[in-house]
Amino acid sequence: MAPRVREVAWAESARDALDEVIEYIAQDSRSAAVRILEEALEAASALATFPERGRIVPELRDPAFREVFVFRYRLLYEVGHDRVLIVAFLHGSRDFATWRQNHKHV
């Protein structure tokens, strides 16, 4: 039986965060920025067929919210019945509590 395919969508704030990371890194290394962008997009795309592969976000302890790592970045997403929503793209050392405070819906 083929796995169910879900739509993968990016929240505007997650897209903006990814754009900021890419722009910042590109100032020093365009090739590194491209590599991170490609890995982030590939990781997100792969969630369409197997979203449960990511670990449950430890700070949330909710199985609907998971994450995969893209180099040093956390790609956080919410698994729905028909859709996977990318909710954040954060540097691994960033204070999660501060991010969550600005994103009350999570």
C-alpha cells in the first residue's frame, strides 16, 4: 500500500525566517546559502510522504508538532490529516521560549 501523500505548506513566518537565514549566510558564502536552502526545501518536501519521521518537539510534547534538523537549524512542522504545515525555521541555539512567545498559536 502506497503511503498517503500530504500537502506541504509553509507558514509565512517560517518562509520569512528561512529567507532571513539565507540572506544572512549569503553575505559570507553564496554557495553555503544555496546548500542550506536546497536542504531545507528538500527536507520539507520529504514530509509529504513520511511526516512522522521527525522527532516530537521536546518543548511542546505534542505529537502533532515535530522537527527535523537542517544542518544547525530546526525545521518545525505541524502534522495534520491532509497537510503538513512548516511553522518555523530556527537556529538550533535560538531560545525556543522566546520564539514560542511570539507565536502563540503553537
